Amino acid sequence: MNSKLPDAEALLDHLVKSIQQDLDKDYALVGIRTGGVWLAERLYQKLAITKPLGILDVSFYRDDFDKVGLRAQIKRSEIPFDVNDAHILLVDDVLQTGRTTRAAINELFDYGRPASISLATLIDRDGRELPIAAQYVGAKLVLPSQQKVALKCAADGKLSLRVCDKSQTND
């Protein structure tokens, strides 16, 4: 099934080109754990962003917290810049329901009031439950509801995609 998936590195290059066209704003990048952080780290390097990279773990901000519980390893969010009046580029690996993005926006507002928030995602897939759209998208995918797209990061930082059943954990 991976043969049908686009190449993650090519999608990253596509994202970089799309974002570069709009770099009139002094963006601060914020990645959502885990895949969004991997993607944000790569974008941060390629775009030569000047503000420090921010990281969010939205576990406590999820509206389905009572249904799915906590992930095994919750890590601290790190926002090493002033959020007030900042133009933030929020980065996640896969946009599906929109609930992770909503949780990230809620958490960002606990740090201050940004001037704007834009969203970049490697994969925009079907299944939206909230009115959230990404401004920068690597590719759009339609998959059966029982499947998910997982971003993997190799030791050398190279990104790849795979499709698996939702019942499988990310290994």
C-alpha cells in the first residue's frame, strides 16, 4: 500500500516552496508532537526561520481526552518566544478531523494572543469534523475510515509515510 503514497520528502519540498511564497511574515514555527515536530524541524531548517522553534503536546487540550485517554509519553510543550502579536505557522503531519489543530490553537492562546495562525500539513485527508483548513498542504488523500496515515522519521531525519489500520499502534 505504501507504493500508492506520495514521497514524504517530495511533499516536504512542495511545502517549502508554498510557504516561501508567503514569507513576507516573520513566522514562528510551532510543531505538534510527534510527527508535526519532525516536519517543523525540517521546515525550520529549510526556511531559515529566525525565531526559536516551538513544540506543543496537545494531550490535555484534546476534546476526546475522556474517550482515548492519555498517550503513553506526554512531554512538555515548549514555546520559547512571545506568542503575543506573533505570526505563527502551526505544523502537523496529518490533518483529518481537525480536533488536534483545534486543541493546538486552544493551547497557543494560553500562551498569549497571536497576530495570526496559519496551518501547514504534509497530508490533508478526508474525515473533517471541524471547520479547519490548512493554508499549506503537501498532498490530499482519501482513505477508508479504518485506515490512518503515519509519518515516520528515520535516524538521519528522512521522512516517510505509511498507511496502517487505526487499530495498530505507531511503532
